[in-house]
Amino acid sequence: MVLLSAQHRRQLLLNGLDREKDHIPVVKLFTPWANATWVLKDMETDGDTCFGLCDLGLGEPELGYVSLNELNRLRGPAGLTVEVDMHWEPTKPLSAYASAARANRRYLEP
């Protein structure tokens, strides 16, 4: 299964060249069977490690790193997989999403 499109990968890698910038996130991933959400802004050159807002649905969203390979292997009930939110259109820098998530103790649109 390919989680990210070529366009997502290109933009994540490009953003990774300037990690200090508060980029607008590129993609939102989620588990359809649970409350986990990842809002990713950049990718390391290894093509696997991404940085962004990670909310596992436990009330403590945080900025951090996540492995795409691990997300690809994640399975829920009836074999459900992590999905890309195809309707999500980011409008603010990652810091705004992180602030809203921390204030609400879960991912919410800022």
C-alpha cells in the first residue's frame, strides 16, 4: 500500500530542506477506527521519517517524528489501514494546528 502520493512526498521532502520554517502542513493522516491523527509538514531524506503533529487520541498531542513504514503496517479491525484525508485543505502553519491541539487536548482545526 502506498500511503502518500508522489506530490505529497515531493512537498514533504522540499519542506525538509528548511526545517526551521513553520510550513503549512502537507498531508493529514488518520485512523478510521480510532482517534489517531498525524498532520505532517516535512520528511527527512530517508523517505520514511516525517515530522508533524502527532495525536494518538490519548489527550496528549505533540510535535514529533513518525515512520511512514510503521503507519503503513498499522492495522485496525477488519484490516482497516491508516488513510489520507483527501478533503483536508491546510490553511495555517503547523504551529497553529499544534496550539489548537494542545489547547483542546486533541486534534482540532484551528
